[in-house]
Amino acid sequence: MPTLVLAAAVSLSLFGCAPAEVAPEDVVIPEGDLADQSGTLTPSNPTTLTTWITSAQQAPAPDNKITKLLQEKLGVTLEYEIIAPDNVDQKIGVMLAGGDFPDLVGTTDLKLRLLEGGALLPLDDMLATGDYPNISTHVEDDIKKMSYSGGEVDPGLYIIPNYNRFYGEITGGVYYGPAFWIQKRVLEEAGYPDLENMTLDRYFKLIEDYKAKHPETDGIPTVGFELLASTGREWGMTNPPALLAGSPNNGGVIVDEDGDAEIYADKDIAKDFYKVLNEKYADGIVDPESFTLTFDQYTAKLATGAVLGMHDQGWNFQTATDSLKSAGKDEYTYVPLMPVYEGVEPWYADRDVMNTNQGFGVSVSSKQPEKALKFIDLMLSEPWQKVLSWGIAGEDYEVGDDGVFYRTEEQRANRQDLTWRSSNRLEALIDILPKHNGQFTDGNAYSPDDQPTEFFETLSDYDRGIMEQYGKKTWREFVNAPPENPKYYPAWSIGLDDEATQVNQQLTDANVQNLPKVIAGSPSDFEKNWKSYVDAIHAIDVKVYEDAINEGIQDRLANW
């Protein structure tokens, strides 16, 4: 059966199509541990699964070898509709209005609109059959945390989360969390300065000094500091005050030791940060295009290598990092720094949390929900997880006599090549699929980047030099050792009722509408602009939002 891979142009009218069933006696199960021993998904009974995925990754190339492997071993052809993060709000509205959904829905929507809009099936009864053992194992320890508990639809499990369900030990060399990032070339030119006890003043001084000496980067203007204010990712602009104050990333609130939450947008810790940004904007350090960039444009700008620093989460600009590494521009990639206010201990790195609002669900309009769920179940098996993450043994990685996975230099270079990856990996699918983060039962890490020995071999000579200068072995060592997460954590993932959701949206609107004026206005107008911003916040019934968050915190403390 020929490979069929469609990107964003897939017609919604295709959703729900499935080939005719064959008689059980005609089902042929291929040999090997990649085959479905239940006979649900086999090449003798081909299956087309339509998938809707929110991701910055692209659809695989038509010659993708994992696509072919899915067909050879499972008889599964995937049709993709991949939605860029900037377009997801509109697309969700269109899909809900139409009421016709793909078999598999891969969502990153924190507002749970697809779930609460009736697009997803509850999975509890299907899992209770025992036909999906890998999923059952995956969710059993965290089923209460993963299950929906709001009032819009029946409680239960609808979304199987895509990240941070850990097996075995947690390893890793790359840091994907929040930080004030700085290009490695800035640190190199500054003589590898001490990064302990980092402050905003020291952070911006490094950037200012470098920009003054190097006003251009590869023929284009050097950008000192970039902000991301794009709708849906405005947290790049709004979250820093909490981190500067020593709070972990709880979203729009700071939670004290007693579990009481309140917003910080109108507090002095926010005012102090935006005053610094206002000064740096006036000095030409903050990019004047910050407030008009879409997420794609922001990522593209980072990929030029011209941006010296920004506040962001590492996962959010991974495509830009990949592009720079692929071009051999390691000096333009970033190191995470943790500026804090005086007397504050940094808490930037947390223990990776499970985002229960993101991942794959099965749609209510799927004509083959059992097959759709069986596909996720099989992808969660160790053999398929290894294929999706490491690739094919003997082609993409090797297995040592001790059973430890490793790669040759050629295999490592391939992984950095975007064109190779398009033909050899399913990046968009992997982005949303549930994963065995941590370790496999044989002790190998889930991914090459998490395998300690392999991670060091992956580093370029340039990056090894950076590590040696700071006495580090991984990029995670540049941030704090994460303490235990509070039981309720994180507050930003608490489900909100309609009223609290509306208030939260009003707060977001106040941020997006007012903070650009606060930051980009004349320093002489800062106090006036700040007052207008605070007045806009105080015109909102903030207590409704805070009460909902506090209720959610108390519920988690009692039930998780």
C-alpha cells in the first residue's frame, strides 16, 4: 500500500473514513515485537487513521521510513492535519462548529475547548476492557491527576498526556524549562563570567556590552533582547516577575507556603521587572518588533542567530535551536541563566510536571475508536517507543555488548539534519504522543539526549569547551537542582469554570494590551503607563480567578 502523508491541507471530509473489515481468519500478524498480537492493526486489514495535531513540527516526507514501517507492521496509514500554534484558536473553533473530527486529536489547548466542546471520547470504559495494557500501565499511577474533573462533561480520562510520565530514573542533558537565555558567544567574549548569583543588571550588562561591539550578526542587525507577546504564548512576557521573585512557574499566580495563591501582575515584583525592560527598550536593547511578532516569526528570528537573549522556556524555541545546530552555529545557541532579585534563591527548574491538558485523545466522530486507541497503545510499547525515539537499531543507533545504546558520529550528524529527520523520524507525531520519559526496562534512556554517555558524545567541540569552562557536564547543571514539587503543582494547569476562565482571559487581554505600552513607552511616562495597566487589572474581578485557583489547589491537596 503506498505511503499517504498529508499536511495542513487534509480535508475535514476525510475524517472518519476507514477501510472495510476482513474476517478474523484472514488476519495475518507479522513476525516481531512491533506487530500487534491482538490482530486489531495488521497489514492484512489496512487502516487509515486521521490525526489532528497542534505542533510547530512539520509533516514527514513522503518517503519517511517510519511511515513505511507503520504500514508494514501494523497496516496503518496516518493522515495528518498539523496546525501551527498561532492558528490553533481559530482552527479549534472551526472544528467544533463543524462537529466532525479526526480519529485522533492531538491537542495542546490549555483551555480544554476540544474536550469540553464534546470532541473527545471518555476512555475509562475502553481501558477497563484490558485491551490496551500499555496505556493502562501508563496512566495507572496518575489516573486521578490525568482525569477531567470539571463541570462541562462527565468526569474521566479523555487525554493521554504527551510528556513527563516517568519510568525508572530521570536523566537528561538538555534543559527545556524557563530561563533568561543568553547566547554562548556572549559568554565566550565576556571571558566566561561567573554565572552564580545572577541579577537582571548583570544579565543585561553582558548583552549590552556584546551588542555594542557587534552591532551586526551575519549582515543583519544584532538584537539584544527578544520578547514573545504572541497570543497564547504571552507568558514569555508575563511570567518573569514570579521567577525573579523565587517562585516556581505557577503561571499567573504566586502560591505561598500555606497554599494560598494571588496574582502578581499588579505587584512591585512585576513593576520592578517592567521598569528595567522599559529602560532597556529606550536604550535599544529590547527588540522594537517584539510586540508584533507571531510565534513563527519569533522562532524564525531566533534561528537567524542575531538574538542575544530572551526569556522563554527551552522547549518553546527548540525548532530554532535545531536549525542553528543543523547549520553548525553552536555559538548562536543558548545557555539558561537564572537572574533573581536580591536575597532570593532561584527556582527556575522544577521537577518536570505532567501537563494533563496536552496529548492525544480519540474523537467522538471516529468510526474506529478501538483501532485509534489501539494505535496509541502500541506506540506506547517499548519496541515502538524505541523506534520513535532512537530509530532503527543498526541504522540510527547501535547496541553495545553491554546492551547500552550509542550512536556513531554519522548517526549523530544525521539526527541534527532537518532533511534527514523529515525522512527518518515522525517529529510532529512524537511531539504529541505519550512517551516513556525516563528509562526503558533495559536501563537505556528514553532518548539519545537523555542517555548520559551519549549526550556528551553529542556535544560539539565548541559546546564541550563551554562545559569545561564552567565545570559542567549537562545544560541542566546551569540551573538549580529542582526541589520536590508542591503536591498541587502547577497552579496554571488547574481547570477553571466559565466565569473564572473569562476573568483569566480579561487578565490576559489586559497584559497584551497594556504591557507593550509600559515597556515601549518613554521612561518619563513609565509611572503613568504603569498606573493605567494596574487600573485595568483592578477593573477586573480578579478575586473570581484567584478563588478558582485556590479552590483547585485545595482540591488537589486533598485528592492527588
